[in-house]
Amino acid sequence: MPSHAALLYFPKPVLKTLLFSLIVVSLAACSSDDNEAVGAGGGADAGGQPTPGVTVETVETQDVEVSQDYAGRAQGAREVEVRSRIQGILEERLYNEGQIVAAGDSLFRIDQKPSEAMVESARAQQRVAEAELRQAEREWNRISSLYERNAVSERDRDTAQSDRELAEANLSVTQAAVAQAELNLGYTDVKAPLSGVTSLEDLPEGSLVEVGTLLTTIIQQDPVHVRFALPEDDASIQRTARRAMTGDEESQSTSAILIRADGDTYDQKGEVDFTASTLDSRTGSVSARAVFPNKENEIIPGQFVRVRVTLQDMEDVVTVPEDVVSEGAEGAQVFIVEENKAVVRPVELGPVVDGRQVILNGLSEGDNLVVNGHVSLQDGVEVDVSDDEEASDSSEEESN
């Protein structure tokens, strides 16, 4: 075989290795060309990642009312026990049990005959005392005249004067007895001391009642009170309510809204007029009371309700959607856009009001806040600002 033919001969294993190396080199060259083409197109960064799209919201300030809901129970403003003030037989009940009565309405009638007899007896004694006084005055006039003519002794004059004074005192006693008898006669007509709802009668007609016997109970429904408990750390509302209790004209009352068990809001506003001065050691809370008008008796004592209390009025504060706030190395943070770059802003959080987070510090009016597309952002990354929320949402999905 000629010598130049020996140069073209390769063993099979060596030939396979050479072919594999040529294939790898070709693929690497193609990949490098593709990356350069993508980088020149402007749709991705130097690392091959697409520019994230975000939606921004211009930061504005507003006045915010901070409120809190508390569970409570409705109660009547007053609950008064109606008791008998004299002894006698209960003759008649003059109202329907559970009926709403007005102050001064007759509720029960106690047998009046014994009281009427006592009035007549007291008046008769008064007439006797009046006659005795007239006789004592006539005697005094006669004796005093004789004394001036030295016809009687000084002792006789003093006796006549004492008899007249005793007759005057006795007349006063009988007059008081008449007034007491007439007062007892009036007590036979048991009247409602206030307007409200009556309870069941405690004794039926025909029962013998003593002085102080409970006849019924009246619950005043207008206004209605709601008792609730304040957590220990709600110091601002506690201070405001206590100032209102002391009559401090400079302090504004704490307003309250009542929410029924079905979620409906009561159309009459109330106010917190009382907070306890001590902390309940068992519950770690402070008892409080709100007062609401209830002319139509829509709120029934005993109902479970919620009281929405205004804790604070904040002026010119920034609010943002809750979901734009994330946790960073320095705490709570948000992203804003400056010169088409995402910038991290640490923020100080306040309360959440109507689904929006109050920002106490960290944002200024006019800042461009990232509200969509912020989930995978990094500080300093260039972003594509868009008003299309769907584009931002799709960008987040691709990043995830």
C-alpha cells in the first residue's frame, strides 16, 4: 500500500471521538449566536431575564377615621322595681303584661276603703284641734284683757298663753296626720315611675301586699345602653370617655355606631359616656358603656350587638393596599419606581382601615407606588411601567 494512504487511516474508536467533538463545538457556536441576538433585541437583561412589568399608583394623602368593633349586650337605661308603699289587698292590675307604659300610668289598684277611713278620721281630729284652738284663743283674749286691768294674776295669764300655744301645736299635728292619710290613699293607685316595658306581675289580684312588696318591674328602653369591654391597650378611648364623664367641654365625645346581630347598621348614632376606672383582673379589660336613642324601641334589651367606636381621626396620611407591603431585612417595605427602576422603601405601619394599610412614615405624596408586579422585584432592577394590570399579573406568574 502506498505511504500517503496510511495517513488517512484511523481506528474506529478514535474516529467516533473526533466526530462527537465536532458536534459539541457546532452546538456551542449556535448557542452563542442566539444569546447575542437576544441581547441586541432589548427584550431581556444581560442575564437573559425579561424586564419585569409593573403597575404603579400615585401616592395621595387623605383623612382617615380609625375605628374598632366590640361585642356587647343591649340593656335598658334603667330597670326599676315597682313596689307597694302601703299594706292592703291587691284589687286589680290595670295594664297588660309586657306592655309599654308611660310615666304616670296606673298599674295596680290596692283596696282604698281602709285608707279612705283613715283620711276621714284624720280630718275629724283636725276639726277638733281647730275648735280647741279657737277656744284657747278666746280664753287668751279674755285673760290678757283682765290682766291689763290687774283683775287676774300673772300666772293665770301665762296659763292661758300656754293653752293657746298647745292648741296651735296640736292643730299642726292633726294637719300632718291628714296629709299622711291622704298620701296613703294616693298610694292605693300604683303608678309607673318611668316610661318603659313592664314585666310579668309578681302577685295576682286578691293577694295581701305589705309595704315594700314587689309588684312588677319596668325597663326603660329609650335610651338604650350597650355594655362592652375595652382591651387594656385602648387607652385613647378610655381617656376620651373619662373626660366626657367629668363634663370637660373641651373634650369631644367618642361617637359610636351600633351594628345588629344580622350585620345591619342601626340608623341612630350614639356615644361612649362611661369607662370604668379599674381594670378587670379576670379578663384584662375595662368595662365601658355606649348610649343610643331608641324612641321606636327597635333595640331590645338583652340583644347581642356590636359597637363600632371611633378611636382616632388621622389627618393627611398615606394609605396603600395591604398586599403591596412585604417584609424585608429592615422590616416592612414597599417598592416605588424612580427613573424606571424599582426602589425599596422601608415604611412605618399604622392601623388597617377599610382594607387599606395606613403608612405613618416612609412614603410621600406623589411617589409612584408599585401595586402590581412587586412580588419578585429586586431593589434597583429596571422595570417596565404599565397601566395594564393584566400584563403585570402575567409577569408575576412567569416570574413565579
